[in-house]
Amino acid sequence: MEKEKIVEILNKDLQDEHGAIIQYLSHAYAMGEGEMACEIEATAREEMRHLDWLAETIVELGGKPSLKRGTMRMGGKTVPEWMQNDVSLEEGAISQYQEHIKMIDDPKIKRLLKRILADEQAHRKDFMHFVDKSKKEGTTDHRGSRKDSVTKMLNWGIEHEYTVILQYLFHSYMAPDPEDKKQFEDQAINEMQHLGWLAEELVDGGGNPKIEHKAPDQSTQTSKMLEADIKIEKEVAEAYDKAAKEVEDKGLKELLQRIRDNEIYHMDVFKDLLELEEEQMGLRNVDQLPDSGG
Ligand SMILES: [Fe+2]
Ligand SMILES: [Fe+2]
Ligand SMILES: [Fe+2]
């Protein structure tokens, strides 16, 4: 099979992993704090590892990881219905991986897909168990319909965090330098924490998180990536600072200040990397001068 075709197949799987992550996180946040919500968040983290493995494989094949969100099943009025939707999503993933394992000849990629398939089969069982458990325990939807400036601000934060998670993951996959890669990934993980904090805060306060994103920067040149990332961190640090000053609740104020300080840290990390990158670009340019050999 041609590389382009394999990339296309793996990108379909990657998009569906993305959909699964958002579906499971939405359910976990909406259920409020509790053991089941924690277990579902852990499942979403396993899907993130799948997404990571698929993206790295796509890059190895010379492709670009897709940032589109694939199949989701978000209907259902009660928690057992949501859990049933999660079972169905896993069933769809299982048959798709089985089909893709048959189609792909490359032994290493086949092995990877089988590895992922085994996880999906375990997840399907977990969610079947959660259908019963949520019925037995009477788990309910904890979201409310509060709509005011605070819930609006929290949903703005969620939208921002989701956008930069995608942006930094994409940059980590496309950056050639290992230190750049590591930093992009580290900051993406920190933005995932922010997303979780904001969504939980929103549900606790009687709101309803909307997990949507804006268009992430998809530069493929390191200096362009870093410039875009510094710009967005600067804007958002200022916005969190302003929001922290405006809210009255002490706990929320502290949360926003903590996130703001993290964003300032991200900005400084990216600035250092850009400086290094520019130095190296300068050196590369000197190397290329015709008379530089002396
Ligand atoms: Fe998965
Ligand atoms: Fe953040
Ligand atoms: Fe940030």
C-alpha cells in the first residue's frame, strides 16, 4: 500500500480518537466529581496516547496529522444513555481498527493498531459496566443552565485551551528539534489541565461547558510556530489577568491567577526557544555564504 493511502487511513483513526476524547471528557465533566468521572477521564487519557502514537506514525510516513474532529455520539438525556453512546462509539472504533488492520501490510503499523484495538475492547467493557453502575447509583447530569458573564468567561477559557492544545500538539508533531518537541508537548499537557479546571469550575457553578475550538495555527516552520504561540500566550495571559481582577469569588480569582501565571511561563519558554532558533538560523545562513569557508 502506498504511504499516502496509509496516512489517509491513520488520519481517519486519529480524527476518531479526537472525537472520542472530547465525547468522554464532556461526559466526565458533566457528571461532576466522583469515581466514575475519574475513570472516564482516565479512558480519555488513553485515547490521547492513541492519538499521539497515530500522529507520530503519520509524521514518520511523511504525512501531516489531521486536526479535524471525527465521529462523536453526543445525544442522550440521562447518564446511562451517555454511557451507552460511549459503548457504541467503542464498537465503531473496534470494527474500524479491525478493518484497518486487515488493509495495512506494514508489520509495525499493524502491531500498533492491534495494540490500540486491545485498549478499545477493554474500554467497551468498562463503558458497559458504567451503563449499569450509573443506573444503580442514580448518577445524574450535574450541568446547569446558568448564563452570565462568569460562565461566558469560563467558556471563553475552555475554547482557548482547546485551541492551544491542538496547536501545541500539532507543533510538537511537526517540529524537528527534540527540545522544541518536548516543550510543545509539555505545554499542551498543561493546557489540558487548564481545560479540565475550567470545565469543572463551570459545572460546579451551575453552567454548561461548550467544548469547541477556534482554528489552531498550523505552521510547519519552527520559528513561525513559536511566533504564533508567543502571540497567543501574550493575549491570553492578559485576558486571564483581566478576568481575575473582575471576578469576585476568591477561589475562582485564584484559579484564574494560577492559569495566568502558567501562560506567562509558557510564553517565556517559547521566547527562549525562538531566540535559540533564530541564533541557529543565523548560523545556518552564515554557513551558506559562498566565502564563509575562508
Ligand atoms: Fe482509542
Ligand atoms: Fe492555558
Ligand atoms: Fe499557555
